[in-house]
Amino acid sequence: MNFQELGLKKPILSTLAKQGYETPTPIQIQAIPPILEGRDVVGLAQTGTGKTAAFALPLLHRLTGKDLPGGFRPVRVLVLSPTRELAAQIEKSMRTYGGSMGLRTTCVVGGVPIKRQINTLRDGVDILVATPGRLEDLYSQRAVTFERVETIVLDEADQMMDIGFMPAIKRILKMLPKTRQTLLFSATMPKEIKALSNDYLNDPVEVSVAPVAATADRIDQTVMHMQHADKPSAIAKLVRSHPGKRVIVFTRTKRGADKVARKLNADGLGASAIHGNKSQGQRQRALDAFRGGKEPVLIATDIAARGIDVPDIQLVVNYDLPNVPESYVHRIGRTARAGASGLAVSFCAIDEIKQLRDIEKLIRTNIPALAVDGSLIPERAQQTTHPRGTKRPPTQGQKRRRYSSRANRASA
């Protein structure tokens, strides 16, 4: 199937041809027809599957051909995104695909002066991409209205739930016209997202591709067992062993991201950190330096796991293993995109063994283990060997005996 067979209008097809896009992805094949028909859609798809185009193309198709007032334009398509970076990428895609259609598109997120955004919205926009918090701020200041919204898109709904945006999303949905099209895309479908779909969508078409438990076939995955104290030297050694390659490193905390960035810069390896405590300007400069190759290493918290779409990332490093197994899949999905191959290396300390086992259970495979010197650890040894100088975690029986012993001593 090609894009023409999906029934998209000529201006969109012409733009896709210029961009070199010929064949739609599975999520696009499934989602575009019902969106064109005006149906509500629930899409289960992770990043890297062409999800943004799956809703952007048919929505642009539906907006074209309608009367475009020369003055103020009310918002007709509203897209909610969990992060500033993802919102900016969605806006860029909308502008790219609809560049010749005369539509107005803008993005409003936190971390930048709100007055500038109010001025941008003064003449109205057709497509508004926003993070929930900033959108509510603008609505409270009467800088934006929702009376003419025809379609709302909830992108990465599960991540918006994880961040704590669910109450804001429900408030926004209640302010929209009852007669509207609602599109919900999520990498996973926890019960809260399923409930949201049941409450706010009307007889939705459900489409699903690439379940979250599936990791890309072209990603070589390894885990390196070490103590926490060994991680700083290990990351520097690993980056040096991949000269000229783009590397993204994930840490569990914002402080940890800054610490790794300082370490790599002190070792002469260009790196910058991106996380929630950085201003929007700092985050954008870090991304630009990473995309342009000026700083080949980007250290990020999970805020970037689904929001960064940078081509040619050859290596993903889990400096800290995530507490949520699904986050591992999203993290390593930054590499091996568009048919390329990639490498994912995870550092695992003794107190992260449980996270590792949970990840392996989710992806239904044992991740090959390497020692710090790069040698392969036999699979049997992986189950019993722990970094030198560390103690085995106590078994449940040992914990009970210790508790009983302490209780006996206390009673004596």
C-alpha cells in the first residue's frame, strides 16, 4: 500500500514525496482511514512506529478545503503532549506535512515566557500543540478558547498519566465541545488509560502495533555488572570505545544526569544533560548540540525516553536501570530506528538485580552479560555472581530469621 491509496489529498501527497516517504507504516495504515472518517481512535503504539504522521496526515487532510478566515482563527485541532520536546517535534511535523496548506500551527509549553505565547495566540491558530499545564494557564488567562475544537489528540497518554497530568487532561476534556473527534495514542494501556477511553471516547476504533514488550530486532543488548562506584569510569571508557557515534545515556535522577555530564566533560568527551530542572532554552540548546554533533553524548532522565527523535543514535546506555520495566523498552528504542542497527548497554549494580530480572521478564529474553573488562559472563554465572566486594542480598528466610532474632533480643 502507498499513501495515495489511503485517500490523502494531493498537497499532502506532494509533501510526502518531497520528504522521501513512499510507504506508510503499519500504524499509519490502520489509523489513517478511521481518522479520515471522523471516528474516535485508540492507538497502541510506541515511539518510532510513525505514530505522529498517523494522526497528523489525516487531520491536515480534514482541515484543508474548509474556509480559512483571514483574521482570527479559532483552534480546531488540539494536541496534548507530556513533554516540551515531544510537543516541539509534533509541531515541527505538522508544519512540515502541512507547509503548503496555509494553516497556522503553534506550540505552547512551560519554561518559556507566557506573554510571548499569548501574543502568538492573539490572531488565532488552526492547530495548537500544548503541554497540559501551560494550556490550562493560557485558558485561565482567556488567551485560548475551545469552542471550535473539532479534534483533540492525547499523545503518549500513559506518560502523561505517569507525570501526573491525568487530572488536568480530564478538566480539559470536559471543557471541549461534546461533539468532537478524540484520538488517544499510548505505548501501554494501563487500567487508568482504558478507563479514560471508556469515559471520553465514542465507540473508538482500536488499532495496535509493536507491543511495548517487543524490543527492536536490530538492537544488540548487553548488561554489565558492576558496583555503583565503578559506573563513572565505565561510562567514560564505553563512550571512548565508540568514537564519532551519537550516544544517549539515561540516568534515574536529575542530579545523576548532571553528575555524569560533568564527568564526561572533565574527561574531554562532549556531553550535556537534559532534564526537568533545565529551562526550555537550556534543553533546546542541548538537543541542538546533540543533533548537530557538537556534543555527541546526551545524558537524560526518562523525560526524554519518548520525546527525542534524533536520527543515527548508535548507542544507548542505561547508566541506571529504570524502576518501570517498560521504560527500558522506550529508552533503548532511541536507537535502531528506520531500519538501522544499534547497541544498548545497561549498567547493573547489586541493588538493581531485581529491575534487571523484571526487564528480562517483560521482553521475554535473558540479556547477555559482560564483565567490566568486556568479557562475556556465562549464563549460569549471571544468576549467582555479584560484583566483587558486595554481599548477596538476603533471602526471605534469612530476613525472617534476622527479624525473629532481633525481636527475641528486644523482648529479653
